[in-house]
Amino acid sequence: NERYRGKTVLVTGAASGIGRAIAFAAAREGAGLILGDVQVDRLADTAAELRAAGAAVYYSRCDISRTSDVDELVRRGSDETGPV
């Protein structure tokens, strides 16, 4: 089932834990992904694994306590993978 085919999902905290699990679940459902986290090295590893599995992924460092970080993540990610 690919109920998110053609859609883009934004996931913060995507480098580990629940955020990472959500990213993989959305990818299995066909979603493009915009991923953010403050742990950039772990986030890059997550993005690489998702890309290897065939997902379209944009990722960037994002501190969700900073509105400017979130705005930038959404703007740049939407340019790469489509609107959220």
C-alpha cells in the first residue's frame, strides 16, 4: 500500500527514535521526505538509508525551537521534494 505516493511528509527529530521510525514508515507508504534534526551526522545516515531504499529525501539541520530553522527547512525541502 502506498497511500502517501505523490505526497511529502515533514519529520523533525528524524535522526533517531520515534522521528526516525516515522520517516521510515512514511517512506514505505511512498512519501517524499523532508527531514530535520540537530544531530546532523545521524540525520545524514538516516537520509542515506532512506535514499538507498528508494525514497526521495531532503534533510537539513533544524532546531525546532527556532522558527527561522523550521521555515528554512520547509522552504528548501519543498523546493526539493514538493510541498508538504
